[in-house]
Amino acid sequence: NLTKYGFTVQQVHVQRTNGSSLLLFVPAHMNPQLGLRGWGNLEEAEYKYSNYYDGIYSSRFYKSGTGYSTVSFITALNRGEVGVSRRQAAEYYERAKYFIAENANRNLLSNQLDGKIADFDYQLSADGIEYIGTNLVQRYFYEMTESEQQEFQAAVKQEEEYRAYVQDTYTKQFDSPAAKTIAAEILTQAAGNDDIYISRHDLVMAVVDYLGKNYTYTKTPEESTNPEGTNILDAFLSEVKEGYCSHFATAAVAILREYGIPVRFAEGYVASDFSRAAGGSGAPYRCDVKDSDAHAWIEVYFDGMGWMQYEVTPGEYSEAMYNPSSATIMPAIPDNQEDEPREPIDNPPETTPPEGAPEEDQPGRELEEPLSEVAHFFLVIGITACVVLLGFIIYLIIRHIQKKAQLMLEKRYRVINLARNKEAYEKADDARRHSTVRQINDWILDVFRIMGFPPQTGELPMDFAKRVSDEYAKLSTEDFTQVMTYMQKEEFGHGLSAKEAEICGEYLSDLITSVYAGLGFWQKIRVRYIKRIL
């Protein structure tokens, strides 16, 4: 239970009960080193998963009823000392990092190093900075092996490089006059007339409080009276002053970036309506998450600590996150208990044939008499029949494989032809149109995987599209960057027009024809009759 520091470590179990979404829901801030674990245990997840462009996991393998878990860092800001703890943690890390960098290669005598570390520890205490266990400096010089010290130095360098990337990427301002004016007003209120230092956490909370007091949450905000001259953000901040979670999160990002604070907009789902599952006081809490639980919030980067979540939409979510709560924190991870020791299985007793039994009934004794001519004849007949039967079975298997491949190809082209037929596509209901285009999207990516040219981990969709266009522009007359735009629109939007669906279908048809024609004989066997991709 680390709520004093703003989070608690929990094992979170997720089970799909309904829906056909393309994304696998992963609790925010999961421990990536552990990845997905099993439902109700810490074993590796039974089902495969894969990175989806910027790190979101694909859920195609997770059908209704399947489950998995993550070990996650759950944000909890409902303690008064959270801000102090975050400020102290960042200060503690920076001081320790600086001390180690200054003294790691100085070849100090033992008593000199002891004295410096004692001074370091005293100064931490004098400044009210607490830590758990042995301080980082002490651990580095006296407990870490040389290999562990190198790992620490590599981690420090990696964080510094990422910190620079974050500062460059997530501080870009929105060029919003309203955000600039409000940022100055909030800073004046928070600092008063004194030029005092305001911590990053306190400044974030000042923005959260300002939005909560001056703006109203609603899912049906009024429209701007001046839509032509005002963008949505400035209309929300200056005129309409009401909106839903995306308005609040966008506004908070814009205001905080005026201070040079690295902050990003985040979307997902909020699990909030919990009740204890059946099974008594030891049972876990559970809730169902629906489309209506979709939500947006912000994440602020703290140097040396990473991204921290903040709720900026007023109402039930912010109440739960910031107000003191008496809810019991469940244990994070079940104890690892070894299996009960098993009794060894005794060796089976040796059997002795009954006295007087014929020799041929005794175990291990071989028949010495040669096979008769009749027996030999039937043996030949039997072997021949087995060979014929085996050949027939192999024939049936090959026919079955061919038939499955043919059915797959026919099914694929039925889908492609529906997308290419404007009249049929427009007559189909929404579910069938979505299913058609999504299958085409999947098959396009499957073909690129077969080619050994899949999206790379961390690669954004349009970056992948540009790689494909640069490398394989001649595979189709259609432009893959345009196709990728439609693929993203289908995945995250409200569906495609008949013309857009037709372009996706044409691209897949060209892709299958071009790639298959360029394969060798055995490659064609593999991708059509074994993989059944082309």
C-alpha cells in the first residue's frame, strides 16, 4: 500500500464479457516487464497478444469469456501528503543521482566515502525527505555489484534521454489566447503576490481546482455562438464553459503547457462501479465496464518518476480520486504458495508367472517358431491394405486442405467484392459494413506479415504506411497512405463510405495477386494451403 506516494500496486483481472472491439483493454500503468498474466494467477497469459503501433495491445485473440490480468500501478491522489511525497521523491532521486555522478570515479578512501554518505543522509533528514529502506547512495556504493551499478547508470541515462524527448514533445503550446490568459490567472492565484516556488503537483491541482469551480460537466454542451471565428478549445474556455471529459482534459493540457509542464491527453475507460464478488470478505471487487464508461484525463511527466495520471473532469471521478476514502486496499498479489508435497509413487511390484504356466506365457520370452506360409501371406495382405488405406487417408487430407484453402479464398473475395460493389455495400447494415472493412484491414496486415514487413513496435500508422509506399509502391495502383487513413478511420471512427471501402478492397485484391505471383512454389504451398493467407 503506497497511497502516501500517490499510487498502489494491484493485480488487476480483466475479462471480456461482451463486445467486438478491436482493442484489448489494459489497465493504465501496467508493469510492462511482467506483461499479461493469467486470470486469477501470475502465470503467463494463455493467449498471445501483440503490440499495436504505439503500444496498445490487439485483442483479436481475446474472445468473449476469456480473461487475463496485469500488475498495475493504480493512481490514488486522495491523501494530503501525496504532493509532498512526489516533490520529495523527485528531489531525493536528483540528489542521489548527482552524488553518485560526482563520487563514483574519485577512488575515495573508505572513511572519506563513509563521511560523505553520512553528510548526504543527514541533509536528507534535515530537509524532511524520507525514504524507504537503505538510501540509494548507500545501496549504490556498498550493496550493488559492478554489473548492477552499470544497470543503474544505464537506467539514469535512459531516463535523461526520455526526459529530453518528453520536454521537446509534450510541451508544445496550443497558441490559445484563452489558455494563456487563464494560465496567468491561475498562477497569480496560486502564488499570490510573492515570487514563491510552486511544485509541479500543486500547479496541476490548481488547474484542476480552477476548471472544477468555473466550468460545468455535461454530455450535451451548448454550441458556440461564434463557430466561424473561435476554435473548440477557446470556445469552451471563454464562451460555452461547459462540456464533457474531452473538453476538460484538452483545456488542462493547453493551460499546463503554458507553464512548460510536459503533459499529454489520454483516453480510455474508467472502472468505477465496484461491488464485491461472491465469496465473502476475501473475494475481489469487480465491475462491468461499458461503452458509456469511456473517459479522457491527463498524464503529467515527473522527472525521474514517469507519467502520473490526473483526473480533471469535475464530478464522481474526481471525487473518488482526490477525496479521502476509507475503502480497503486489497492485497496486490496473492502469496506464492508451493504445491503440497506429493507422496512418491512406489515402483510397481514385479510379477512372477504362476508356477506351471507355459513358457510362451512368460513375459519377455520370444516366439522361436518361424511364421507359417499362411501367416506370412496374411501379413503381406495386411501391410498392403494399410499402405492403400494410408494413401487414401493422405489423399483425403490433401483434398480437405485444398477445399479449405479454396473456401478461404472464396470467402475472402466475397468480402472484397462486397466492398467493391457500391450498391451492395450501401444496402448492407452497419454491422456487416464494419465487419467487411475490418476483415479487409486485418488481411492487409496479415499479407505484410507473411512478406516479413509488419508494423514495427512503436511505429505510428502513417509511418508504417510511408515505409510500405517507399518499398512496395508498385503492388497496387491504390496509394497505401490513403488506404491506411481509411483503415484508421474504420478502426476508430464511424465507418467508411462506399468509395472508401471500395479503395480498401481494391488494394487488398491487388496485394494478394501481386504478392502470390512473386512467390516460389513451396512458398505458395505454405501461404495458401498451410497459412491460408493468400
